[in-house]
Amino acid sequence: MRYSVKVTKKAMKGIALVPKRVQEAFHALSCDLEEFGPVQTKWMNYSKLNGNSHHCHLAHKWVACWSFEDGTIQVEVYYVGSRENAPY
């Protein structure tokens, strides 16, 4: 089963502001989300947050956060940016 990955406008703005290597890491993460779903244990510092939210590090100081509704195949990336400003 392939998942559908939606990136919010806020996350898109964050992606535009991070370094190129972090953008490439995000692209790899979005491919993994599409292929394997919201649980991404191979990614650095992956953890499940409250409810159906998850996060991982794209690099030492850069993170991505996403959510997933049970019973759907829709994954929504709602934050990409510095871990200091992450919404968790």
C-alpha cells in the first residue's frame, strides 16, 4: 500500500529556508513516508509524539513533524525547520 504525503504551506516555507542537504534529507523522508507509512524507526531520533503525530531529525538541528489519521493513507507533514522552534 502506498501512502499519500501532503505537505502544508507552513512546512513548504520551512523547507525553502533549510540548507540544501536538509532539503535532500526531507525528500528522502517523504519518499519513505509514501512507501512505508508514518512509522519511520530508521530515521535519526524518530519518536511518536502525542496522538497520531511523529517526528524525526533530518540533521542535528533540523526536524520534520507529521501526523497520520488511523484508517486513512494520508500523511500530513506540518513542520520542517529548526528543532528549537518545533511544535512539540
